[in-house]
Amino acid sequence: MAIEIEWLSGRGVAAPKGFRVGAARAGIKTQGLDVALLLADEGATCAAVFTTSQVKAAPVLVSAEHLSAGHARAVVVNAGNANCCTGEAGKQNARRMCELAAQKIGLTAPEVLVCSTGIIGHPLPMDKIENALAALELNASDEEAARAFMTTDLVPKFIAARAEIGGQTVTVGGQCKGVGMIGPNMAPLSVPHATMLAFLTTDARVEAPRLQALLERAVARSFNSVTVDGDMSTNDTAILLASGASQVEISDDNEGQFLDLLGAVCRELAKKIARDGEGATRLVQIEVAGTATEADARTIALSIANSPLVKTAIFGRDPNWGRIAMAAGKAGVAFDAAKLSFSLGEVPLFENGEPLPFDLATAERQLANENVFIRLQLGEGDADWTAWTCDFSYEYVKINAEYHT
Amino acid sequence: MAIEIEWLSGRGVAAPKGFRVGAARAGIKTQGLDVALLLADEGATCAAVFTTSQVKAAPVLVSAEHLSAGHARAVVVNAGNANCCTGEAGKQNARRMCELAAQKIGLTAPEVLVCSTGIIGHPLPMDKIENALAALELNASDEEAARAFMTTDLVPKFIAARAEIGGQTVTVGGQCKGVGMIGPNMAPLSVPHATMLAFLTTDARVEAPRLQALLERAVARSFNSVTVDGDMSTNDTAILLASGASQVEISDDNEGQFLDLLGAVCRELAKKIARDGEGATRLVQIEVAGTATEADARTIALSIANSPLVKTAIFGRDPNWGRIAMAAGKAGVAFDAAKLSFSLGEVPLFENGEPLPFDLATAERQLANENVFIRLQLGEGDADWTAWTCDFSYEYVKINAEYHT
């Protein structure tokens, strides 16, 4: 039974009951808010997934430790510095950030998870963070909280929605950041610069193991299916806190409905990342259907989503569909090219291994839309997957070539 | 025992004895030569590897068929059209190209392999190819042959070298093309737009199974280790013809020396591809050492070589070394980040998991050189691998966004 989702305009992580959030300027970034603190009421549960990179930033290692301790209900974050490749001193600084945040709000350090995003390889300016946390108050708006962890993001990305579950209202909020070094593949506890960070909140009551399982399922079809440059970060982290303040208990009976709500919030946040991708002029949605497994469909969808040739063609509004076939073919998934079909928006281009005649102007119009859709049918099974990306423009090169160490 | 290699200035595929080559203009490209034919003397042996893409162009399928027939000694190629995603008609056209070439030189069609490169999804203009082959004569220069299969290449890429093997001279020649859609991973007989094509020739006498094994080994550490955009093509093909005209028989005893010579030619050609990569301003060599397996080292080297963030940083001459750590970490190869060390040219940046102090101006100078070197030590074993790429510039976007269907 599909649930009816009501989007809450202008709201984010503090929309669900039982959350408070603070934001401050530490002066790590050249301007703007760059430290935030999110706190859930006592009794909250927590779940998280982290980058699967072999080079994991210090805050990822410390957060994974604290998560496994089992009582986390706060998150502290800074932007402007990733605290990655900073050796043992980096780990001490990440622990110290948790301690400072814990002191501020009357928790113990293991109750706090920590995230950092920004440049790799520089020591965290702990004095600035200490001062900012001392001055911070838990009265920020959802938008301020979302702004406080931005790096090269052009817009703050936050959202909230609610739905009736068993006759009672459950709310889910979220915020995320990241527009470059975006190709997340996060997994549980696999102890994990512009980096993907997502903070999710809900006032449902969910036991920690169930919360973890639901987060993993929601992340798979959202954040782990978005890419800007395929460059998986050392710091990617998604954290879900459940305050329980709505008194709605999530059980086997209603977890499907809750997952619909959580999944919708995560999906919209993931699309915001792709749309705000460095240099992006268009959001591109790639739907792959008819594979033997979901993993196959995801692999093909991300191969297309990461192809520089596909992405530059979209930027140039060129329906050069051979690049779609190329990117599907190189994915490393076995399929019969004679059963491959695909379309660009409303225009079928290729059917069962044969090219179709099409009107060039109509195809070009599909690429001029704000949202571009590429749909493939492999004819090998019933599984499907959707990925999101953006086009690849001069501006991406400018942002990343002129950003200086 | 290392052999002494003598490079033959200005020579290419016809440098070894027993080869003739012709080039002609069919009018498929807007200008220049676009059809070529390479013929080895009677008794020659042939080996080839093809793209591992699931979407294989018609000429790849037909060439693999002809190779397995066992008597190929000629190659016909056209530029300007990939004959890919062209359905059954495409396969008939590829066969027809072999027949036309075979008639011209008095062979049977299965003695001819065929390659095409250019735009995907358009029918081959067979009348133009037929006229060009009718007019073609086997008297082209090595440079003309190399020019005749260029697409977006700025320069023709060809080379030849000789060495003494058992007191007699063996010569190897080669030409290649491709500057975009470059991320080859070719394999034997796994039947395979700007596309990587390489034609290699030698006057050594090598039995076909040995020739195939040697080609595979040479390709692994050369063409299969070069990338421009990671976009493996539908048409990638490398073909090696051995005329036997030098009378030097390659056996178990001297195949190591022959492989040194063949490998050197393939490696120099692969570097030419990276240096001429679309929009490239620098050649980047990535050396990964200290992994448990060669496959691990290759995976990490190519992960760095394909990273948009690494490549844009090099274009911007920014020693933003965190991106090297990121790209190594995301490769999917398990390693202990606490044992990772790496350097940029002559400047050590990271040692055993800890950042090193370095002089920014000195590091920037490493990136201003024509050839940029990135060297990693994983500390996990004794295997190593080298990959080549180029930087990622505005010009890459321009070439691929403004190239129109």
C-alpha cells in the first residue's frame, strides 16, 4: 500500500519532533557558517553508513567507533577541512571534536558522531572549532544547519516530508551537501573534500538494528546511486537519527510505509546533489530495466552516469546516442547487445540491437530540458535501477582546476 | 638479458620486411585520408585482441571470426564511421569490406581483418569505400598509413624499432590512433568512436599461438594501461602481423628478447595516445608499486588515471595531493592506508599514512613539466604496474560537447 507523502516547505532536519540544531562560524571556510551540531532527544536511536574507500578520514573512523558503542544521538560537523590523511593527530582531533560537542550539550563523547568535509591533508584548526562550539546555540533554522556544512555547493540542500502511518503522523527530515568528489558507495560500519554528507532525522521510534537496515536500503537507491564525477570520497557519511518523539513505533507491519517515506526524502536529496553538481546545467536520470539482478542494473546505470563522453554530449545538447551504447557496453555486465533498447526522453533511439530513425530536432529538445531522462531495456530479466548524474561542463573543469591547495 | 633497442626515425608499420601498405581518401571524414590497407607477405601469422565491451562493433565481430579461421594476413580500416550499433546490415558491410579488400590484393575474405572508427550508429557509406579501395595502391608511406585511420587525433602516431636477437636483426613497427573514448581493456577473441586501434608488424617468424600470447602480454602493459576518459570503446582492436621475412624464428629461447622489443614499441605508442588525448596538455605516468598482485596495482593506477579530480588538478597545476589518496582509496582494492606512501615527481608527499611537509613551489614545478610522474608505494607486496593518462582541460569538454551528431 503506497503512502501519501506531504512535503513540508522550507523545512529540514529539525522538522521531526525531538531535534534541535545549531550552526556557527568557526572561520575555517573563507566565509559563512562552517560548524553545526545536531541533537536528538534522549532515547533516540542512530544508524549510519560510511565510505567504502580504503582511505578513510579520521572522523569516519571515530564515528564508526562511536556508532558501534550504541548510544549516539548527536552529530557535530565542520566544513572547510576534511581531516583526512592527517595521521594519528587527525584521529585525536576528531575525538576532541566529539568531546567538545559532548561537553556543550551534556553528553559523553561516544554519544556524538563527527563529520568533516573540505580539503584533504591539512590539520583541523582545533582552536577555531573550540571557539565556535563554545559560542554555538541550538537555535538554528533548518536552512542555517544545511548551509553550515556546504563546501563548493551553490545551494543548501534540505527537505522534510510527513505521512500517516497507522493513523499517526511520522515526519522525516534531511539535509545533504556535496557537489564534487561525488560517487558515494556507503556501507554499514565498514569503518569509513567535497564529499557526500547526509543527515537524516525522524520522530518515529525505531530500534537501532531496524533503523540501520532501513537506512541501508534507503541509501542504496538514493545516495549510493548519485554521481557527479565518480570520485568516491574519503569522508562520505549518511547518518539517520530517530527521536521516537512521535510515539509511532516502526515494526515489521509498518516498516514498508516508513521506508517509502524515508526513501522519498533520500531520493529527493540525492537528486539535489546531482542537480547542484559542480558545473551542472542539467539533472540527468538514468533508468535501467530488464537486467538479471539489481546489481547489474545499478552497474550499467552508473557506468552511463559516470561517462565523460555521455556527460559532455548532454552539456552540448548533442543526441550522440552511440555514447550511451558505449557506456552500457563497457560496464562489465554481460548482456546480449541484440536485445538492447534505449530512449532519450520521449524519443526511442535503439531497439533490439538496431538503430531507429528519429527526428534530430525532437531528440535535441529532450536534452534542452531541465531534467534529462535516459531509459534502457536490456531484455535479460526483471530487475531495474535508477541513477542520477549531471552534465559535464567547462565550469566543472574551472572549479576543479582553479581550486588551489 | 636486456636487449638494445634502436629506434627507426620516421618509420612505422612498413619498416619490418614483408609488409606493404596503402592509403586512400574515401570521403567519409570531412578531409584527409580515411581508408588504409595493410598486407603481409604470404606465410605471415596474425594475432589480435578486441574490446571487452558488451556492445561490439560489426568489424570487431567479423575480425574475430576471420582471426579464428587462422590465415589472416591483411587489415583494412576506415575512419569517420565506427560501423557500430548498425545491426545486421552493419555486419554485412563489414564482411563486404573484407571481400573488397581481398579482391584488391588477391586474397580470400577470411584472410582480411577489418577495423572501423568514427561515429556510432550510422551506416557505412559502402560506395565510397568501394571506390577508395579500387583506387588504392600499396605504396603509401608509414606516415600516410598512420594518418589514414585518425579521427580526432591531432598527430599521426607511428613508430618502429629493431634489435639484435640471436645475432640477427628483428624489426617491429606499429601505428595507433585514438585520443578520446580511450580506456581500452582488450582480450583475446572475446569477440570486441574515437576508439583505440593499433596495428603492429614484425618481420620475425612467430607461430600463431605464440604470437597471440606475446601480443596479449605486450598489450596488457601498454594499450590496456592507457586511458584518456575511461570510456572503453566498442571498436578497440590491436592486431599484430608477423611476416617472417627476417628469417628469425621466435622460440622459447628468444621470446623474452622479442617481447622486450614488442613491449617497448607498444608502450611508446600507448604513451603517444595519452599525450595526444583530447584536450591534453601533459602526459601523466602513474607508477603503483608494493601491491599483492599486478591486478591490484593496475586497478589502483587506472583509478587515479581516470579520476576527473586528479586530472583537473594536474591541468590546473595544483599539487592537491588529497585527490591522489582519494583515487587510490576508491579503487576497490583492499590496502592499509597506514602503509600508503606517494610522491609527485621528485617531491615526497605522504609516507606511511602521514602527510609530509613540502615546498609548494617545488611541487607545482613537478606539474608544469611536459611529463608528470605520480608514484605510489602500498607496502602490501612486490607487484607493480604503470598506467598513462593525460590531464583534463576545457578543451576536452569543448571537443566532446561541440562534436555534433
